[in-house]
Amino acid sequence: MALLQRPEGRRLHPVTPWRRAWAPMAALFAFAAQDPERARQGVESLTAGRLLAVLALLLPAAAAYGFLSWWMTSYTVTETELRIRTGLLFRRVAHIRLDRLQAIDVGRPLLARVVGVAKLKLDVVGTDKKDELAFLGERDAVALRAELLARAAGMAPEAAAEVGEAPARELVRVGTRMLVVSLLLLGSVWGSLAAALAVPLLIWWASGSLWPALAVAVPLLSGVWRSGVGRFLTEFDWVVAESPDGIRLDHGLLDRAHATVPPGRVQAVRIVEPWLWRRRGWVRVELDVAAGGNEGGLLLPVATRETARGVLARVLPGLDPAEAAASLVPVPRRARWVVPLWWRGYRHGVTQTVFASRKGLLCRTLSLVPHAKVQSVRLTQGPWERAFKLADVHVDHGANGTVAARLRAVEEARAVVAAQAGRSRTGRRRARPERWLT
Amino acid sequence: MSQLTGGSSGGEAGRAGHAGEAGRPEDAGRWRGVERGLLRMRRTLLTAVSVPLVAVLGPVLWLAAGPWWAVLAAAPAAVALWGWGAIARNWASWRYSERDDDLLIERGVVWRGLTVVPYGRMQLVEVTSGPLERHFGLARVQLHTAAATTDAHIPGLAPEEAERLRERLTELGEARSAGL
């Protein structure tokens, strides 16, 4: 049958259809949620015989759907791209150019870890969502990632298939104790916990009935869970390692994730210092990688300044956060009329390698963009800023982000824009090639 | 080149003083403005909206609420009058300059903006021209870089100038191309 002809290429792990079997169930739930009254009547009229009949109909349908969609999915690796074929009726072929590959993640959710499978997520410039291959056998996933990275690096195709995993050298491992203390020192965790306790109590006191209070408490508590316990679960045992393929990130307690960021893909770096961390000299480091990136772009959930400095020097050669921090210059005093109080937080500086900008009073964020990654430079000035002869400088980078040096004196801002254009040009000339082994 | 920019010569002469105050004196001579047609198009649009609005709103208020209420119709008229001048100031503020390595676009009166796009960073140069713009002999050039936040466009160019700019930018972009 031509319609169901198996597409060429390698196929996914046979466990995959079971994941798909959830789709009809989800459709049923969506139907029930949309029309609860009819769903209730439906449930009441159910007898054992009817239930069995429905199940007898649904289960094979779900199984058939799962099997067919697995049957019709395949992938091939060619010299320049990875092709993923999907679709039962509407066939879709995703062509993923390997030289545009920004990052590869191997994800192992808890259930998948039990079965021994993993999914491979690919970050490519120009695709909206992450294209993923779910699920592959664990060994296949690791081998495929090694092969894709080798090809992306520009290795010969014959050699690329059997290079195997490149050796990794561990740079940092975040201790559990440090992670717990750092999360306990976050204002947002305590703030959401206080809100989750206070708001339902207030509502209970005001309305005198328990149900509305509970209805409010549930989403608030889930917020606490996400910002506290959820973060602990994902950031548990965070390992940063270095390999010829780039930076490797391993983390997670229940769901293990394993991300690889090839060299030269980092567009911008953010060093975040929450208020209570500052005395201990702790920082969080985030990365911006073109095309989304891993888990909100976290590089280090918590580390001392010295450790962060060492890791950043590996991620972006020549980058020294201490030097960037030393180059920061405060904004003119008259800026207090434009942004009261918070004007003190804005600072800007330039070093040989990066454009640096800091903002925030309590939680300081230092953003660094390498000159070579700057896509365009903008100067903007609103009417209120013009009255005080101030202007903002924006630097756009390839990860769809902007780093702004706000509230600079207008002559200085013009000079910065002119100089930045020149710096980005010379910075690019020194940049590494796209295929990093060629 | 002279025949291409001939259409906007009047506009440029009128802005000689403006161009003189550019940040970098050596580039001052190379600033170019946008076509007068853009001013005409925007003023036509303003008239097409405001005149019928005032013409309908005035009599309707007069009949429905009384003669004093009809004075309210003067509000859109006043806004339109202010807009007439504001459009001219905004039009005069648009200018661009092709330097050796990058393109500069400056715009705005109340909210000012200056955008610098290095040629090597351009991913795509787009020339568009809608029906209204075609009627006024205008085209619009939009530059795309890998950063979606880059807001670099020039409205109101003569189609030949837009074509020339596209050719030149594409050529320079290829010569100086760099990865992400």
C-alpha cells in the first residue's frame, strides 16, 4: 500500500508508540472539560458493558494511531543535514542543516529512564520549536549526538559515524548543599511562599468559606513548588564539562538532561547576583544561544565568582567578567529625574572582548555581549530623556535579545554607538569558523 | 547617481542644516533623505481620514445634541492640523547614510532613534511597495539581521533608489558576510 509505505532511514525506538497512545485519551478529557454537564450525564449512564465496549473501541484505535505514526517516522543523516520524516496523512520532512546547529540536548525523563530510552532535541537557527527525536535507545541517542556534532564540526563523513563520544573534562559540579542554601536565600522563593500562605488566609477570613481560599491556594502553592522544589529537582547535581564538542551540561534529579553547546554558539552571557547572595560572592550564570537554547539558558545555577570566571573563560575565550565589572561606569546624576531610585543600578562599560551593561539595585544583572556577536547597534531617545540630554544604547545579538546601556549622556551614547560598530567589525574578523574543526 | 536622487533633491536642500549637525562631521555630506512623496502620501492619508470625520461628526452632534456640542468636532480638526506639521517634521527627520562598513538610519523627532547595521550582518534585504506606495512612486527597504530586534527599515524611497540600495547592500553583505 503506497499510502503506508515505510519511509527510508533509521527509525525510532519501538517504545515510542506508547507515548502516542495518550493522544486519544487527552482528546476525551478535553471534550469532557469543555462540556462538563454532558460528560457527567455520560458517566452516569455508563454501565460495565458500555464501558468495555468503549474501551474495546478506543484502545485498538489508540494503539493503531501510535503504531502508524511510529511506522511513518524516520530520520537520516546526510553529509550536510539531518532529515526527519513524520506525518501519517500530511507528510512532513524537516531538513536540519548541521552547520547551523546551535545545541543538542539528550533528555531522559523519569519514565524514559526506567525503560532505557532518551530523546534528542536539536536547536537550529531558523526553526521555531525544537525539533526532537523521541524516543531513541539511550546508546543510540548518545551515538547519534556524537555523530551529528562530528559532522557539524566538519569531520569527514566516513569518520564521523564512528568517532563516538568525545572525551569530556569536568569543570564544575555544583554541590547539593550550596544549591539548597542558594535557593533558600532567594527572595522570590520566600515571597511566593508568603503569598501562598497569606492570600488564602485573607480570603478565608474575608469570605468565611473554605472553598474559594482553597481554589486560590492551589495555583499559588504550585508556583512555590515550581520556584523552589521544581528548581531544586532540575538543578540538582549540575555538572559543567568541557569537550572538543563544546560545553556539556548534565543535571536533574528525576529527569536527567544532558545538553551540549558547540563552541562559538554563545551570543550573550548574563551574570545574575541576587541581593542575599552577594555577601557570599555567589552568582548565577545564564547563556543566550541562538534558537532558544537549553532550559532557559542556564550555565551555572550557583557558583562563586571565581568559579564562574573560570568557566566563562572556557565558554568564551578571552572573556573576563572581573575585567568587565571593573570597566563599568555609573550614569550621570541627572538620570535620577528619568528613573528615580533605580538609576543607580544602571552601569555600562566596554572591554577588549565584550560590551557590558549592568542593571538592577537588589538583584544585579550584568549582561555581556562579545563584540563579534553584535548584529546591530541602536541609539534611542525619548522626549523625557532628551530634556535631560540622556540616551539609551541598545546592542542586538543573534539570540533574539537586546542588551541596553540605559541613561548615558547623549554625547557619550553617540560615541559608544560609533565605536561599537567599529569594534564589532574587527571582533568578527577574529571570530572562529562556523565548522570548528576545519 | 544624480538622476536617481534627483527626485528628492528639493527635500535634501531643505535639510542641509539638519544634516550638518550629524555626530561625525566626515559623514555629514553622505546623509540622504527620503522622497517627498512619503510626505504627500502621509498627508493624503491624514486628510482622507480627518476631513470626513469632521464633516460627519460636526452636523451629527449639532442635530443630536445642539450647536454647542458641535464644537467638539473641532478636536479632531485640531489634531489633524497638528498632525499636518508633525508629519513634515517626522519626514524631515528620516535619513540614512551608507558608510564603508555599515548602514546608518536615523529617524524620529519626539522619540529619536539611530540604527547601525554592519553590512556583514545582513541576512536579507527586502524591498516592498504596496498599492498606495506605488501610486506615490515609493518603495520601502527592510533589512533583516539574525536578531529579530533589529529595527532597520527605510520608508519612502524612489523605486530605483530602493533597487540600487538593495543591490549594493546585498553585494556588500556577501563580500563581508560573517556567521552568527
